[in-house]
Amino acid sequence: MKSLAELAAIRDKMKQNTTIREDGEKAIRIVVGMATCGIAAGARPVLNAITAELAKENINHVTVAQTGCIGRCTLEPIIDVIVPGEEPVTYVHVTPDKIPKIIKSHVINDVPVMEYTVAAYEN
Amino acid sequence: MMDELSLNILDIAQNSIAANARFIEIDVIENDDDNTLIIRVKDDGKGMSKELVETVENPFVTTRTTRKIGLGISFLKEAAELTGGTIELDSTPDVGTTITATFIKDNLDRQPIGDLTATIIALVTLNPSIDFNFTYTVNENEFNFNTKEIKTMLGDDTELNNPPIVQFLTGYVNEHIVNLNGESI
């Protein structure tokens, strides 16, 4: 069974990776709607998919945060991807299987996945 | 309604976060002798007045302007009462709030606990500055997970919600929970 003693090794390995990380990477924010409506619609597995994908892609310049109900409950789960200097992009009806594409395209390559956005949904 | 009780826990803990809690204690206690399942969320947030406590279980009487309360407590109350159980609110302004829901464990309408690991990890990931103490008890056995302890082990310059740390903690918590309740979650 896993023990917390393993944390030290993971931390030290992370520190090594951090030193070879390219400087100048800007912090990207991913904000997940975590009110009652978001949770009931499936925000929790979406959040866990985001964390898993960030770990898999070895991305550590992304902050994941939460927000409350923004009044668009029928569109939950909703996530915002906020790249510094750009307009925030709002993804709606997000499911865990959409997360790898959003991370690879938007977070890594700076190309929003238009078909998942609120703009595409409302057209 | 939520599909599983662990989602109710996540939702109730959001109220604690909105109430500016710095330390949130979550207990899940299964007791086969008493045939009960108890969920308790205790925080040190800003608390509620007596008047608010009396109205808060009603979804149509809320302090919507502050968004402190919503359907969350109503959902938990309904889930508990469906099984013949109860919900208890104890709150003191500037001290904190404790919500205790008691379920009749073997009642057919008792929803599954569900993915407790995902709930704990979601809370920890999204709120690195808040401390959580999670205790899962199944009869005489117990698993405790305290973020203060983990932060001490990591040291000051490593965030708890770094993806590799979160990945490890997910596996760690899940293994211990599955070990306790004997089920794959």
C-alpha cells in the first residue's frame, strides 16, 4: 500500500524538472464551476480529468481554480481557460473525454477548441 | 438530487469554503452495529445566525445575494430523510458550522457513498490554502488524511496541488479507502 513517505521522492523529482523548465512560461488559469449545479452536472470528474491530463503532459504552469454558479446552470459543467493577455474562453457541457483535446490544443498550443465553446453552442 | 453521497459532501464543503473557512473537517462513519452511515462536515467559517439556521433547509428561503446557501443543504436533507435518517445543523456566528447527516445504512433508498477519493482530491486541488482533515471510519477501522501533515512533509516551496503530487495523493487515498470498505470505487 502507498505510504506518505513516498512524497519526498516525488517532490525532489519535481524540483529537478522545474529547474530544466523553460523560463518565461506564463501562468494559465483553468477555472471550474463548482457550485451545486456544476457538481450535479459532472464537474468533479471533469476536474479530476484536468489534473490527470496536466500530470500526464508534465505541465506545471497551470493554476486550476474554482468558481461558483454563474447563472448558466443548464450549460454546466463549465470551465474557463484563461491565457494571460487573451480573452477568456468558456467551454460548456464539458465532459472528461473533452479534456485531453482542450489541454493539448488550447493550453499547450494556444489554439482554443472552438467546437466545445459557449460561442459554438449558442450558434 | 446528487447521484452519490460523496457529491453531497463536495457540495456542502463548498458552503464552508464560501463561508471563509480555513480548516474543514470531514467525517464519514459507517457503523454496522447501529446500521448508520454518518456524514459530518465541520468548519471554522463565519457561521450562521439562529434565524438563518432555521430557514436554511428550505431551498426557497436563501441568502441568494451572498450565495452562501443554495440547494446543497436541501439535497443532503432529502437524501438523509429518504432513508429514515436525519440532518442536524449546529452553527455559531464567527465560530463555524457543523452539519451532521445520519443515514439508515441498509435502507433501500440510501444512495451509494460513491467516489470519496474524487471528492477529497477535488477539494484539496482547488483549495490549497485551506486545510482539510478527512476521516473515514468503517466499524473499528479508520483512515485519516490531513493536509496539514502533508504540507509539513512537502515543505514550504512545494504546492500541494502540483499535478504529480495530486496524482500520487489520488492513488494513496483511493487505496486506503478501498482497503477499508472492501469495494472498488
